[in-house]
Amino acid sequence: MAQVLSIGKLIQRYRQNRDMTLSQLAELTGLHKGTISKIENGDVKRPEYMTIRPLVDTLEIPLETLVELHMNVDKRADTLLFVLQDVIQHSGNADLVRKVGTKFLESPSDDSQSLTERLYAFVDSVENKEIRLALYQLIVDYSRDHGIMPFLAKGLYQVYLIERDDFTKLRAVYDSGKHLVQYTNFLSSEERIALYYKLAIHSFNLFLYTQSIDLCLNVLQEADVEDLYYVNALGILADSYFYIEDYEKSEYYLHLYTRYEYPHIKTNVVLMEALLNAKKGNLDLAIAKLRSFLETCSEDASLPAINQLIQLFLNQNRLDDVKLLLERNISPLSISNSNPYIIARLAEYYYHKGEYFVAVGDLHKGVSDLLESAWHFSRINDIDHEKECINKIVSSHLQQNITMTISTLEKLNKYYERSATKDGKLEGFM
């Protein structure tokens, strides 16, 4: 079809192609025949979007075609926002949504900052994540170009919150998100606290413990002591200081953490106290507490406890105890898929399980569990630990002077095929 330069000509062309009279179109749409005629003849230079929308549906005119033409004749902000809602509801095309959003921000109806603020408020009601991301990214780009710093900061914050749900890009999103800290003065106090906390968890899951500590300290500085972000930051500080081997500070923040009575705190305290007791040489006490904890804890909470116990038993070559522990049925389907920390613990579980089978000489099972561990690490983009699993398979064969069997090579081949499909992309993050 030749290029159509007006809405009226567009409607007329589609009507005539269907051999439809004005009267027939009027009857189908409920619009007056004279109104349609005036629109087609160009007597109405700026037809209302709500008026012509039924014509588009009846004549099956592509929504994008209508929107592109209508945006050029009606630049009013209210109309463009209505068009934006319509496009989101009936098209879902992110590129078209961005085009309409751009026209809205360029509307002569109001100043740039007011329009940006209005669009930002509108996006909060959008449910489609792809569309929401496209609009927030538009706000970021527009705000950066026009020096609207508050909405540059708020837009970047919202982009980060959406993108961090893709666990396969944990590191890339964190590297992008941490630059947000330079814009925190333009965020509200609540947004700043939430950002510091979410970045702290993000860095902790990437084993960036020093950065996690700095971010948690920002939370403590800004949040009220009864704020849940403040409370959870204490727990992250205790864990982070432990992993950088500053056990004195780990115990200090753990002590502060134990003052609160949230249900999840009991679980975290038991696990951290066991780690600290093990470091102090109180192995029997650590093992006793972990065993007691496993009797009543949830499936998710049991993973880190089991991992700690297996590691303690392997270090002492208590293979029979490991065997008994592995008799507990851990089903990946019952483990939360919405938290990279839990997924990492599941990966760690399979790694220790693989270590055990290698230690007792069952390389067949050991290889299977190490590959399962590698797969779960790959789901959260933990490439270093994924490689460690593969290296463990190779080194185990070399240390025992055993040639890889065809079965093992087939498993490795299937693993690489599975990994290449990227089926491990997940949603939902802390």
C-alpha cells in the first residue's frame, strides 16, 4: 500500500479496499456517517483519538500505523498519555511504546520536568516488565539529555530494580547499578536506604564482601534501628566480616543482630554461630547446633546447614557421617528459585556431594553431582565456581590416574549443550 499522509486518507483507503460504504462503516462502529466523511475528507484536521479508535478496529488498520500518524497531528500531553495507555494494552510493542513516550515528553503542553514527573508516575502502574523497563530507560535518557537530575536518579534506580531480576547477568547489572550511588542525593531517604541494601545483597552474592560492608554501613547510617533494612544489614555485616576473616567484627554485628526477634533471624544466627564456633575449634559444639537445627528448619534453611556439616565432616574425613547426612532428600523442585543466595547454596550442596563421592571412589556419581553443581552456579552467572566444578572433575581423574570414560565425556558434552541453551534464566530477586 502506498504511503498515506493523513488519518482521513488512511481510513478511506482501508474502507474502500474492503468495498465498504460509509453507511456500513457507520453502522459497524456506531459513529455518525457524516463524522466519518468529514474525517476522510480532511475537514477534521485533528480527529479525536477516541473517535477514530473504533474505525481502526473495524477496518483492521495496524495500530502502529494510526499512532504514528496521530502523534504528528495531536501533540497534547493528555491525548498522548491516553494513546500510550492504549498502545500498552493492545500492542505491547516496546519500540512503539517508547515512540509515544518520547512524543509525550516533547509535548508543548507543559515543561520538561513536569512531563517527566508525570510519565514517571504513570509507569508505576504498568504491569508488563519489558514495557516498564523501556519507559524507565526513556526517562533516564531524556532526563540525562535535559539535565533533570532527580528523574535521572529515579529512572536509573527503577531500571536497576528490574534488571537485577535477571540472575544470568548478576555481575553486569551490579557493575551498572553501583554507579547509582553517585546520584543518591537526588533520591528520597527511603529510596536511598533500599538502594544501599539491595546493592549490599547484590555484592554479597557476588562475593564482594568489602563492598557489601560499605553499603551496609550506609544503611545503618541512614535507616532507623527498627527498620527491617537496618536489621538485615546487621546480618549481612556479620556474614561479610566472617568471610574476610575479621571474626571479631563478625561476632559484634551478630550480637546486635540477635537482639531482634524476626523469624528468619534465628536461622541465620544458628548458621553464623556454627561457623564461628568451627573457626574457634569448637567443632563438636558447631556440629551439635547444626544437627539440632536441621530437625526443625525449612527446606531452604536446611541447605546452608547441610553444606556446613558436610564441609566439617569432609575436613575430618568422617565419610560415614557425610553418607548419613546425604540420605536427607533434597529436591531441587522444592527449593526457592527466586533468590540467588539459595540457588548458590543448592549449587554448593551438589559440589560437596560430588566431593564425597569422589572421596569414596565413586567417580560416576561424583561427576554427575559436580556437573549439577556447575549448572546451578551458571544459573546465577557464577562463572568462577562453575569452572571450579569442571576443574574438580578433571583433577579427580588425574589424581586417581583414571582415564575418563565415554560415559563421563558424554555427560560433559550434555552439560555444555545444556549450558549453551541458557535455560537457567530466572526471575525474582531478593
